[in-house]
Amino acid sequence: MLRPLRSLLFALWLGLFAGACAHAATTVVIVSSERSTAYMEAMETLIGELERGGLSRYDMLQLSVSELAAAGPLSPKLFVALGAEAAQALAKAELRVPVLCTLLPRSSFERVLQSSGRKSSPQFSALYLDQPLSRQLELIHLALPAVRRIGVLWGGESQSQAAALKTQVQARGLDLLEASVERDGSVFTGLKRVLEDADVLLAVPDSQVYNSSSIQNILLTSFRAKVPLVAFSPAYVRAGALLAVHATPAQIGVQAATIARGVLQGKALSPTPLYSQDFMVTVNDHVARSLGLTLDAQALNVRLHRWEGVP
């Protein structure tokens, strides 16, 4: 009776030991905030690219945020966080290896830094999901060359970019029309004020301004004012924005893999967070026609890449 029990306990111990050894031998740990389609696409692309670079799939461990908390000590050469929740969890952990945060906008990464008391460094850096202001302004120039007045709504998450946008807009000889949205205030007071004189409304990621409760009304109001909305998400283009420049989850996964390979080869993470090198332009043809515009998304994409010197 005791011998089968001892055998069972020994087998269980071996399983736990093997699992611990497997975790200890892991080279890259990928922590995902969600299991949605976009997150899975980014993760599978990242893993596939690392495999093509010579890393075995068995050298990579995929965890959810809850699984990370239960995983026990891990000692890979690199952690990759997909999304803000995963970045927050890794920011609070006492880790001795680099952490690359991606699939999150700049505002989310800055909130993670603020809440954790961290600073961006070679040990904790990011690859942003959103686009640099310079790229968005150049898209406006290419698609809408007659634009002279750019409107923007700032919330608490995006306000830190106001000075940089104003500098870049003025350097192009354009005017910036701004309005701030208070945390408990209405978006539409500032929106109507900006739309009175703006030629285009540039949306910047900020959940205080652009969210599921406000976006339809923002799109409808700007459409009625005949002021096109340049968005940061293809979902917003499908909903009624004129166009957007954005990185796909697969494009983020490819660049994250390139950064990861560099770390595994002994390079440090960039202490300054990076924007995606690759991107695409999406156009809502129906909205373009209603505004009397003819826009070719593919041609705009090629011209924008050429402007950045990207083949």
C-alpha cells in the first residue's frame, strides 16, 4: 500500500522538479495582458520571428498576468510585456533582467512608470503602439496639403505631449488649436470650440477623451462640421474617421523580436522608448468621398515610408 503511494509522490515531485527546471532554463518570458486576437497575433509573430532567428519554442514561456503571479521565481534573459497590465505587473516585480514593454501606447507606459516609481532605462523600456507626432503630421500634409489649422483635444493622459506637438506644428508653419478636457468634464465643450476654426482634428490616444462612450459622438460632430478626423486606430477609421496611421500587432511583433534578439546577443535595451518602424495607413473611402476627397491608402503608405527613409 505504501509503495504505490511513494511512487505517486515521487512522480509528482519529478513533475514539479521538471517544471521548475523548465522555467529556470527559459530564455524569454512573454507576459500577455489579454488573450484577444490582437494580442495573440503579436505574440505568435514574436515567437515565430524568434524561432526563425534560431531560438527554440521551448526556450520561450508564455504567461498571463495571473499565471505570472503564480509562476514562482523566473530567471530568463528577457521579459516581454504585451499590454499595460502586463507591463504594470512586471514593473512592480523585483527583476534583475531587462523588460521590454510593448503593445501599449506612450500614455500607458508613462502611467506604468509613474505608478511604479520607475524610469525608462536599459532595464525597463518600451516599444510604443501609437505613432510619433512627426509621422502623424506628415500624413496630414500628404493627404490634406491645404490644411493650415490643426485641432487637438488633450486629456490628462496626453497633456504631456502638448508642448512637443505645438513646436512641431509651428515648425511647419501651421496653427494649433487646442482644448483641454477635464477629468470629470464634457468632451464636447472643447470639441465644438476647436471645430469652429480647425481644418482637421488630430486624435491622440487618451482614454479620457477617446473612449467607447465618446467616440461615436466625436465622429458625428466632426463629420457634421466637415472637419475630418485623423485617428490613431483602424477601428476608428471603420467607425467614421477619415484616415489613420497605425502599426499592426504583427508589425509590433516583428520589431519586438528584433529588439529581443539584440538583447539575447548582449545589447542593451534603448533607454529611450521606441516607436514602431513599420506602419500602415488606413482610409475610410466613404468619408473621403463625402468630403470631396480622393485618397489612396496604399499610395499614402508608400509616400510616408519614403519620407521616413524606410524602403
